[in-house]
Amino acid sequence: MFFKKKQNTKNKICIISSVHTPFDTRIFHKESKSLIKAGYEVALIVQHHKDENIEGINVISIPNANTRIMRMTRTVWTAYQKAVNIDAFIYHFHDPELIPIGLLFKFLGYKVVYDIHEDVPQQILSKHWLPVILRRPTACFVGALEWIASKFFDAIVTATPTIAKRFPPNKTITVQNFPILGELHTQNTLPYLKRPAAFAYVGGITGIRGAKEMIQAISLLADRLDCKLELAGLFRSCQFQDELQEMAGWSKVQYHGQASRQEVANILGRVRAGLVLFYPMANHIAAQPNKMFEYMAAGLPIIASDFPLWRKIISASNCGILVDPLNPKAIANAMQWILENPEEAKAMGHRGNKIVKDIYNWEPEATKLTGLYKTLFAKNQRTVEV
């Protein structure tokens, strides 16, 4: 049904993503669970193989898209059809391709929240699948679309303060993607000094996130020391996976596929350091990767790209080593230092863990999110008919 009479929806929230996985850390484990804990009824529409209720969250499935075009058309339309039948009070969506249905829900009289994980215009400039000549005009178009749409939406939620600067301050809040305290602790954690010579990367496996440089570095280091790279996440494409597996250093890689939160905790509990080696691209330099703070929460020292913001975070607490992410030799040297200075590396991990407990954790971010929802439900809570 295209138009629908809005009923009394009380405390119902519908969260929508056409891009992210069902158990995305920010969407499912942090935001949805926090809203459930605050007493709201949450439906999550996402690409999944079946409808099910998981930890109180009503997961509503939409079919997996085989192509990007199919996802941006059929998947978006299917998401709208399922969402409108939920008849929530607030619709909270996570992807720029859902802006049109966000505007439609506003037209129908619902409250709408747009949650922005990345600086999308800057991100578009590095999209490998988009012809170079089209990247800048596409980025400008999407930036303008986001800005205009933000005038109509009830709230904008951004993952970083840098992204927030692009939107109206009177309706924008920053809910940063910090880790949940205690989530990455496990009984399988090995004492730091007894761990094997291993390093971890958890997340999307792409060229611009340093996948090749990590493997080149572990290969260089393996010429000096016996070591390995624990790699967890999804590859950008099958072709890119084949490229990596043909590299000389792949024999030193333990690939885990897409890991559950418990599996991530197990991986981080048996390595010496976490890697965050994003390329120096506009969308990366001001980013605050979830994985960086998760490594810190797990008590690991970090080997990270030397960006000004990351330098401020890491150097302030002396919890890691900053390197040129395009230089495998520099990365290998940092890995070697971690292995040859285990006591100081362990102390780095402790310092990172402390600053996460003190500052960079999810609890105050959850309070900001639930506070926003309390305000939105308090405003004009009434039946609207279209």
C-alpha cells in the first residue's frame, strides 16, 4: 500500500538499512539494543534470510540484492513496503539511498531520523566502481540531496563530529561509534605475554583500508620472525580476494571470514596488536573507525595510519604506533617493535583500555541516542491521518 492511515503507534520505532548486514555493530548491537533497553519497541528491516525476533528486536527480512542497481531500486522499494506496514511512530534509516523513502515517510506524517555513518560525498570520491569523471559531480549531488533532505527530517544522527558540521546544528546530534564496555572480553583471552606473534585486522577487507600493505608487511616480517596475520571480515569482491590470496604473504594469513562478536573477542584475545591502516583519503582522515576503539577496549596496542586526528587520540594516551599506511616496510618495523618490546606493548594496551573506559565507550553515546528519542516521542505524540 502506498498511502496508509497512521494509527496510534505508542513507542514503536522502525530502523531500516538496505546496505548493512543484519548484525551490524552500530545498528543492531548498539543502537537497536540500547533502544530496546530504554523500553521502545524496535523493528529492524534489513537484508536477511528470514523474519525472526532476536534479543527483543523484531528483524524483518528483505531479499539480498545481487547487484548494486537492484539494491538501490527493488531492495529500497521492498524496504518501504515492509516499513509502511509496521506503522511505527519514528522511522530511522541508515543509508543515503533511502533518502527518498525517508522524505515519503515525512510526507505521510511520521517522524524521521537519518543516521549517517560516513561523510558520503567524500566517500564517493574513492568509489572504485564509479567512473572517475562521474565521482565529483555525483558527490556534489549527494551532498546537496543530504543537505536539502535534512531540512525536512526531524533529526540527523552522525557518527563523528566532522560529519555533523555539514548539517543543521539545531537538529543534529553526534552518536559516536565507541565500543560497548566488556563486550570484547572473553574467558579464552590469553595473558598478553603468552600470546603468539600475531596481529589482527577486523572489518571490511578493501584496498583503501590497507589490505595489501598488511599482507606485504607480514611477509616482510616473516623473513625475520615467525608471525601471522589474523584477518576477519568480508572482501570487497571475489576478484580482490583472489588477488590477495595470490600474494606471497598470504601463507601467513589466517582468514576467519565474517566473524561474530564472540569470534571477534576470541581473535583479539590472542594477538599482540590491532591494525588500522586506512589510506590517506578525505573520508578516512577525519574518520573514527570502530575497530580502532575496539582494539583499545580489548587491551591491544594499535598500529595505525598517521592521521592528525588519530595521532591526537593515540599519542595522547601513548597506546600505539603511527605509521605511513602506504609503506609496508614501516608497518613491518612497527610489528617487529611490538614483538620485541612485549612489556611496553602490553602497557600500551592497558593505557588504551583505560581511556576507552574513561572516555571512548558506548554508554554516554547511548544516553544521547535515547535522549533524542525521548524528545521526539514527547513532541506531537498524536494520531496523524493522511
